[in-house]
Amino acid sequence: MTGCRFLRACRSEPVDRVPVWFMRQAGRSLPEYRAARGTGSILSAIADPDLVAELTLQPVRRYGVDAAILFSDIVVPAAAVGFGVEVAPGTGPVVADPFRHPDDLRRLRPLEPEVDTPYVLEAVRAIAAELRPRGVPLIGFAGAPFTVASYLVEGGPSRTYARTKALMHGNPTLWMALVDRLADLAGTSLLSQVEAGAGAVQLFDSWAGALSPDEYRRFVAPATTKVLDALAATGVPRIHFGVGTGELLGQMARAGADVVGVDWRVPLDEARRRIGGRAVQGNLDPALCLAPWPAIEQQVRTVLREGGGIGHIFNLGHGVLPKTDPEILERVVTLVHSTPPSDVARADGANGA
């Protein structure tokens, strides 16, 4: 496992070809996902280890990607400890009784994975056992403290994060207590996934792009660093991803990530300049996967060139869109794998090696 191309790329070591996987590859556009998933809430599906294993493995079989990502959701730990989170179809995480007062911290007790999320550990063990002979690692994941906190405070998805920012600035002591508690939940969840067999982890701070650099530094970075530091001793690669985080990339790298995920708004060569010597992941715009193939092919080649060949994991700049044709993703994987890293390696050597 230690020699697989995905893990080597995470460490900015030479690879035989650039590894590729897709965020939200487990589901969304796959007809076999819809057939297996059926109806019912996503949290109910996540509580079924056999179903989770099947949904996680489907894109590995279909696309030949270099890593699997666990089929789960970022609010699983908070839901498991009884905060009162549901995932509404077509909406996302919703909270009937949002976080408002210091007493609400009691609703975020420490996570006990073997008691609270045994179904996650069972699924990870089964998936890792299936993937091990293929040399394909499983990526475990968790929601970063800020993004999870935004759902708990807002009561659901938000465009403005008004209540979240009001709490952050208006009662920084309570805010820091909240994200510190969420950092413990995320760190414990990720550690349990690694112990069960995950070979890498990704911390999703999907909505951190709503923050100014100063807000991120003061109110978010300490809790994020706490999560990533909790994984340091495991030696597994730690990927940190957010949307619209171009102005935060340097801080995200300093928070402790081995790999920084980049959305489509910042070219990867510029992202490398901002994050220093760490590996990068990304960053094809998911919307382009609905375009004609010649346009997609051109942009895939651009991303590979900007990625530099070494220390680059090819991915989308966010998740697969539901209307994406799976055959397009198959062609993307084939194109990435057929392009030798030497063909796109940067001549100036500034490729994170």
C-alpha cells in the first residue's frame, strides 16, 4: 500500500502516472448507485455497512480511480452524539434546534466510535480489505469545524452565514468552544477510520471560502489545526479542501495539511506558489464535465500541465454533478492515466518535489 501512486503523490514522490479520483464519485451520477441506494435518508444508508461498502467500491470498479472515498456525510459524528441533525433530500444538513447558547455545548459530547458509529468502522474494515489487493487506498473523511458549525448554528445551508459570523464576532468565547468541541469530534472520527483501515483522510471545509483571511486565522485555523494534528502520528496523508478558498490556501497549508485541495478558481501552478512545497489536489471545474469532449480534453490537459506531474492528484474542483455522464469521467481517468508525468513536469523544478 505504501508504494501506491496515490500515496506517493500525496508525499510529492515520483509516480508512474498522475493519480486521479473524484469528490462525490460514490453516487451522484452513477446508475448503479441509484439502483443500490434506493430511497430513504442518507443517514439511514450510512448506517448500513454492506450498502456503504458497495457504494464506495462502485466508482473504483467503474472508473479505475486510484483512491476510494468512504460513502458518508460530514454531519455523521454530530448526529451520532445526538445533536439533532438530519440530512434533508435536496437540501442538505438541517437542525431543528440550532446552536444558540452555552448550554448547547452539552449536546456535543465526546464521540465514542465503537459505540456511536460502529457501522462506519465495520464499513471501513470491509472496504479496506476489498481494496488492499488492488493497491487502492480508502480515504476517510470528516467535516472541518467551521463548516459543520455553520450548519449547527444556521440550522441548515446558508448563503450569507450571518448567524455564524454574528456568533463568531459577537461571542468569540462561545464560538471557540463550539469549534473546539467539533474539532474533537472530527479528530476522533478520523482516527477511528484510520485505525479501521483508511489509508488517507480528507478534511472538508467546504464553506470556508465565506471567510476573510483574518477571520480564518482568528476563528477557524486553531480548531482546524487541532484536527490535523490529531492525525499527525498516524503517518497517513491529510488532505484539506475548501471551496472558494483561494485567499486562504496558504493558511490551509500551514494548518497541517500534507495535500491542499484547490477548486477551479485558482490555477494549480499559482496554488503551489501560495502553499509552498505541499502537494496539490484538483482542479477541473465539475461543470465542464457537461461540455463536449474536446473542451473537456483541453481543460484536463491544462490542469495536468499546471499540476506539474509530481505532487499532483487529479480531481475536480468540487463534487461530481448529478447530471454528469459516467462515460465522461471514464474518459477523463483514461486521459489522465495515459499522460506520462514527464510530459507535464515543470521545467523549473518547482513542482513540490
